[in-house]
Amino acid sequence: MKYKIRSRKSETPFFPKSVREQEVPVPREEPEPEGKRSSLRRQRITLRSLKQLGQIAPAEQPSSDIHTMIIIGQIEGHLILPTKNKTTKYEHIIPQLVAIEQNPRIKGLLIILNTVGGDVEAGLAIAEMIESLSKVTVSLVLGGGHSIGVPVAVATDYSYIAETATMTIHPIRLSGMVIGVPQTYEYLEKMQDRVIKFVTGHSRITEDKFRELMFRTGDLVRDVGTVLVGKDAVESGLINEIGGINKALAKLRELINLKENLLNNEVKK
């Protein structure tokens, strides 16, 4: 018995040839509107900035000539802190300050602080950068401006503190291995003098008063130093005035206008 084997190629398809030859139309994707694409791009930039720098990029307001910088958590220095700590990295802040100085559209800088302190040299570096800016600067302490946050707060042209905010003044501490030799204590004394000279040189507090607050005993349970609450910080001469965001922005605008008037008068002469 013979069987015939037919090739599959010779099989007649179910659909007629005319139907098979018709091309199936591919649905075309409508291009996203330009506004939607730019909005998505802004969102990606904002999320990237928030992840890398800990703060979002400034809103796109061409008429705004004021930039806001936030210093929160612990000021991170040469050592990376644990991931559970909220930190402000000085290697992120310093390039931003350089960019602000070079941007002709920015005329004023508002610095908002809520920090527990941190690395002494990193905090002093930020404070010295702020003090050397040619732009008008105003600081506002919310919550707390403790330890090395004090020099940062007084480095601006004018400073505010919220009524319930606090500032802790205490001697410099060392962490890690400490060599028990006289040179270690001399180094601590020199570092402490740097902080004291900067603070007293950029505020109304005297050196004797600041040292007395720094080495006072009895105020802190497990430490040496003093906690100043809003009004106390102003009365001691450390901060200029009690106020919030409205007063800080109004003062910043006032100083910007004053600087522009002085420049205009010099040009006329």
C-alpha cells in the first residue's frame, strides 16, 4: 500500500489570496505633546536632584532673583556617615555656592538651617564661602542651628531665628582614636579659637560672652555648654532678630534694593 506525502507548502490556506495579501494596518502612536514631554523631563530632573543633593531644583521663575539653600541634618565632612543619618554634604554645597556667585540673575541667597552640627572643618568651609559671597545673604534658623551650625547661621549679612528654635554652643569634640599628648589639646584649642573668632567676628556677641556660654556647666545634663532658645540667641547678640520666612524674605529684598541703589549712585557719580 502506497501513501502520498504532501508538502505543507502545497496546502491551500483557509483565507483567499486576496484577503491574505492585504496588509494589516499597524496602529500609529501619537507623539506626546511638547508640554507633556517637558513636564516629564522636569520631574526626572527634580527627582535626580532630590536624590543626589537632598533638595529639589529651584522652580522655574524667570522673574525670581532669590535662591534658597537648605542645610539640614548633620553636616558631613571627610567621612561618610551611616545611611540612616540625614546629612548635608559640603562637596554638594560648595559647588552650588560657586554657581550662585557666578549667576548674574541671582541677587540674593536665603539659607534655611535645621542642623545638629557635624564636621568642624566642613562647617567652617561652608560658613567662609557664604561670608565671601558678593550676593546679599540672609539666614533663618528653624528648629535648631546647633554646634558648627552656629558659624553658618552668623555668616550671612543678616540672621533670623524662629521663636521656638534653639542653638547649642559647646566645646569641640573629637571622635575615634585620641592620642593623649599635649599636642592633641593644643590642636583642639586652635580649632576652638577658629570657631570663636569667626562667630564673634560676624555677630554682636563678645568673645568673653561666647566662651562663657561654651564652657558653662549645669545647663546640659551630659555635656558642657549652653542651649539658647530664640529670644536668648538674640539678646546674647548671636542672632540679629526673631522672625520667620516672611521677615527673612522681606529683609533680603530690602538689602537687595539697598545694594542696587548704592551701585546706581556710584555709577551716576
